[in-house]
Amino acid sequence: MEKTATLDKVCLPIGKANGLPNEHYTCSSVFQEEKDILLFAKWSGLAVSAEIPNIGDVVPIHFQGIPLFIVRTKENKVKVFQNTCRHRGMILIDTAKSIEGAIRCPYHSWCYSTDGNLISTPHVGGPGRNLHEEIDRSKLGLTEVRSHVWMGVIWINLSGNAPKFEDSMKELMDRWADFDRPLFHGGKESSFTIEIAANWKLAVENYCESYHLPWVHPSLNSYSKLEDHYHIEYKNKFSGQGTKVYQQLKDKDGNVFPDFSNLEAKWDTAAEYIAVYPNVLLGVHRDHAFAIILIPDSPEKTNEHIHLFYSQEDTPEHLRLKNSEQWRLVFDEDVPVVEGMQKGRHAVNFDGGRFSPVMDNPTHCFHYWVANEVQNGRMRKS
Amino acid sequence: MDACGNPDEDLEKKILVAHQNNDGLKLAELYAEAAYNSPNKNKACFFMVNAYTLALEYKHPKTQSFFQFLKKHDREN
Ligand code: FES
Ligand SMILES: [Fe+2]
């Protein structure tokens, strides 16, 4: 690996700081490094639990090249496993489906329960013999990945040694305690994916700040004016923005979505948009919430999986469609600027850019976290 | 069933068809039938392993009795 730039400048006070150097957006070895330090060692978003609504549902998912699957067990728990058979390493689940009984490996038919236990090893001791003294099934269950469901999102900690989810996320869980309740996914039209030709961190950075609203989202700015926004910053954990003038979506007869019940009064007009480090962007409103899960594909490619949630199972379909449409428009408006920033990072000697000391605080908060974590990670290694 | 304990042609054909149709429940039943019909203990257990495996996968109501068959012969525990 070529010599990496020092990150000291990123950690300076915002008025003096530069942003992360180019290599954090373009270089594959830094991408790998950040994968371990920022994604695997933390609680990362993987999927939404609504993708496996019924007992026995399984969906295979790759995360950073690692084959995983999510499953809803017989006990109605969401679990995440490595999608690799403990026998010869065959992929177990190749497509989303519903498991009635056991997960049978398509190769030699070793069978696993939905909670990962190896329950049968056909012919392992020779034809017609399922037992062999060397094969201790109790030690050959599927490799489980630590997971936790919150705000409809399945979060995973691949390194296995992050603090407990509730401890890692305590401040945000406290802040949004009002929304810690069942969220109802709006269904097929309430989820969509946007592919962006940019590093995943640029999607986080753009999401954090409201500075770009007047220029990039003129339609949003008509009701969501810059001066009605406030910063949200919690060092090394999350950052984003809030607005004090959220207006509910209405149809022509004035119908709106039902509210989440018993919210604090501030939510009558407030909405908050927070990037939960590393890769989940959340938004909450009195009547709906959304989650954007950023799945980095390569240094310069990211998939944004967007999901909208409501306060009840049955909400008017035409409103849901309209809401999806509206958000899709907003997120699409962000694509050219996020991709443009990516392109800009191929300028030789670009210094990472500067920050508005007043408008860019949540973005700098994220940069600080990245720089700090990467530096600590490098120190641990050397 | 022939003298070696293999299923007769008719059953064998049915097993192949069920394999082709991916009909796991049916297949479990046919393998169990082959097991019950076989006079040869090893062959019977071989078929029953297949029956039991598919029964586990597709949650066949007879899963437990297939298991007991194997357990009785020390092939499962
Ligand atoms: S690889 Fe899975 S049973 Fe052999
Ligand atoms: Fe935006």
C-alpha cells in the first residue's frame, strides 16, 4: 500500500479542518481498511426485518463480499448467519424462500435448523449411517453473526466485539424513544434502490447537512427552509439535521397518514434526519419514518436501499405511493451532487476541501469520526 | 424388492420422477417405502436416511418415526 496521508488535519476544529483525503474515496486498499475499521467493527445496517415477514423466511445477502443470510426462526426471531455449510463450504441459500422444516445443504444434504443448529448429517459415517464419532454436531452449527433489530433495520456486528447494540446506540435510542415501537413497512412500492457511482461516505456526508437544500432541493425548500433547520451532532456516533416545519403529505381531499400515537408535542411540526455511523440514514416524522441502508460495493459504487415505514399496517395506498414518489424525487436530486463529489476527488492534490464553520458541522462530525477511527485502527495495527 | 434389497423397478422409477419434479414430500415417502420393503438392514437404513433427510427439510408428519427407525439401528441419535 502506498503511504497513506495523515488525518490530523481532518480532526482540527471545523474552521481549520480539511476533509478526508482523496484516497478515502478512490483507493481500494483504503476501502478495505475502512471496511474492517468502520463497517465490520461497528453495528452496520444490513437489511430490513420486513424482508422476512414470516416464520421460515430466508433471504441470502452479500455484505462486503461475505455471503450471509437473514432468517426468521421458528421462535419468530430474526437471525443472521454466514451462508456457508460447515461441511465443504457450499452456499446454503441461493435464493429468497420460505423454509418449512430444515435448511438442507444442496451438496451432501447436511441439515440445519432455522436457528443454525446442525441437526442431521446424512451418510456421514458411511451409507445409511448419520453418525460418526469425529463429527460432533453440537460444534458444527452455522456461524451466527451478531444482530439486532431496531427502527425496522437489521444491524450486524461482524467482528463480534462491538459493545452491545443498546450501549452503542444508547444516545440515539434515548433521543428517539418515541419511535421505538412497531414500524409498519409500506410494502413493495415503499422500498426502492438507488445505485450511485460514489463512495458510500459521500452519501452519508450529503445526508447530514441541510446546506444544500436551497440549491439541490428547491421544491423541498419551499416548505423546508434553511433557517428552520438545526444541526444534530453526537460525537463519534451520529449526526444529521432536524426541521421545525414538517408538513404532512395530503391528498386532494385533505387525507393524511395516521400519526404514531403518543408522540411528544414537538413532533407535531418537527422531523429529524440522522446518519447513524457507519451506514444507516434514518428519518422520522409524526406519521412515517424511513431507513436508507448504504451497501458499499466498491470504492466508487454504492447501493442505497430505501424503505418507508408507517404507524399502522393499513394506510391508504395512494398516499403511500405519493410519499414514495416524493422521497424518490428528493433522493434522486441528491445523486448528481454525490456523484459529482466523487468525480471531484480524482483531482490530484485536492486537499479534502474545507467546511463552513456554521453550516457543515454534522458533516465534519462524520469526517472526524472516520479520521479518528481510521487513525486508531492504524495505530493498533502498527 | 430384489434379492439384494434394492427397490423394484416400479418404485425406482417413481423415485426418479419425484426427484425430477422436486417433490420432496413424495420422495421422502417413496424412500421410506423402499426402506420398509428392504430385507437388508444396511440398504434399508440407506433409504431411510434419505427419507429422514427430506422429511426434515419438508417437515413431513412422519419425520419422527423415520428418525426412530434410524435410531433403533444406531444410525441417528
Ligand atoms: S457441503 Fe454442505 S453438505 Fe457437503
Ligand atoms: Fe439532499
